[in-house]
Amino acid sequence: LPPFVFYMRKAPSLQDTIPDFRSETPRPSAKTRATTESIQFAEGVQRAAADLGAAPADDLPQFKVTKSQEVESFALSAREFFNISLEDQTNAQDARVFYVFCRKRIEDKGVFVLHDSFPHEDGSGFCLSHPTHPLIVVNTKQQTRGRRLFTLAHELGHVLMRKSGISDPFVSRNTTERLCNRFAASFLVPSSFVRTLLKNATPDREPDPDHIAWVSRRFKISQQAAVLRLEQLNLVNEGSYANWLRLMHNRNPDYTKEKGGGANGPPPQEKVKLAKYGFRFAEAFGPLLEEGRVSEINLYRASGLKPKYQRQYFDYAHSLTESELQNLELEDE
């Protein structure tokens, strides 16, 4: 049997090996069974890709800077590397669509982005660094697409730092998390894009929740990320972010209990699988399956993707055009 099948039969105990960046001094911490299983799921996918010789990621830029202005410059260059333009952002219908677009562009460079659900108390997402097959998992538990977008960009910061760990972007008690937050905000809303995204409007110096909601719609990001970015750029009064948090206590609009399909019933399975496994997974394992380098059952053992859905999902992921990507919405299971 291929090595990764053995690994999946006896999954490693990872709950004490992945740092928790929500603490002042990041170190491994106890996690729920669901979160540990999510880490093991991601580890299995990563190991299978490496062991089977899936094409490696591009030579990703390395996040080494520490000063705010340097981070701003690095984030803009990283955004250019991942080919996400201002026009892409303005053309996206909303944060849901912009999230899918950014995810696709990040995955095009070889970074796996998976979705999984685990208790939000354990974090919003995590990163498994790897020299050739880096991987991000975004927690779908209660996060709106706008909040997932900030989580994705934050975890991308960890990938570019080459630092594995689990995070909540809005729990920043250490330097690494603050740097990744600055990177995420700068990546999603470069300072040079603000005027165009806001259509030359000037933000209120003391914004109320309705104004922040409007800005978030213009930026195509979460409300919490929007007010954070406005304060970073000194476009609102100091303390606006803390004030917004106080006003939104226990009713943060960036969390939702919605799950699965909408009024028209459950979404097609190929879309559900694309939401969970992403574009990079299809790009990596589709050719391996076609070439006979991995069987349907072994791919299932490595990833949990059932054989009956594999080719349907791969074909769908490969068929999407650029114009379809601009309006694509993906639903969770």
C-alpha cells in the first residue's frame, strides 16, 4: 500500500503538535476531538499529495518583514503575486463571491484551501506549513463568507511565514498574530485601493454600525475587518474598532447559524465537494486518479472523499471559466 494509506489507518496524535497562536506565547494546546480530527484530515491530504508526487506549490514569497509599512508593501506585492486585482474586487458581487475568487487565486499557486467544521472555540482556521504542499483549513462553523475571507488571508500570512498553527484572527495576543492581521487587512484592502472601493466617499470619523456595514459591503470583507482596516489607515478616530466591538457585543454580524442549502433545497454535490476540498485538491489529485497513480478507494482513505463523488467533482472544478468564477457561490454540506 502507498505510505499515506498506512498513515490514515493509524492517524498521528496531532493535538499536541500544532501551536495555538491565540495565546501570548504560542504553544500546543488541548483541542476537542472534532478539531483534532480536522487537523488529521488536513494532515492526511497534505501527506498524500507529497507522497504521491502531486505538483508542488509555486515559489511563494516569504513573509519576513515586521514594521507596519513594510507589511503593507509586502501584502500588496503578495496580492499581485496571487493575481488578485482591484478590478476583480470591484467586479465581485459581494464578499461571498470575492471569497471564492480569492480562494481560487491562492489555490492556483499551489496552496491547498480546505473547509471543515469544528468548534469555533478552537479557532477560525489553521495552517499546516510545508516546503512544497502548504495547506490552509478554514473553519466553516458560524463564520460568514466575509469573516472566512479574513481568516483565509490571515492563514495565508502564516503560510508565507512558514509557520504552522491554529488561529483566530481577532484574538491577537502575540506579535505573529498581529503581523498576520496586518498582512490580511493590507492584502484584502490595500491602501491604494480604498478611494476606488469607496467610490471617493470619505468614511465618517466616528462611524456607527450602519456606516461600518456600508463600508464592509464596498470593501467586500467582514464588518469587523472593515472597521479594523479603517482604523489602521487612520480614516476613523482611534478607538473606533474597540467601540464597534462594544456595540456589537453578543451580536457580531460576522457570525451566522446558517448552514447548507437555501430555499431551493440542497446544492449539487459537485458544488458541495468543491466548497469542502477546493480547487487545488482537484488539480492535484484529478490527474493522479486519471493516470492510475492513486485508486478511488485509496483517495477516499486519504481524504474522506467518497468514490462516487470524485470524478464528478473533479470534472466540475476543471470546467469552470473565469467568467463563471466571478459569480460563483459555494455552499457547505
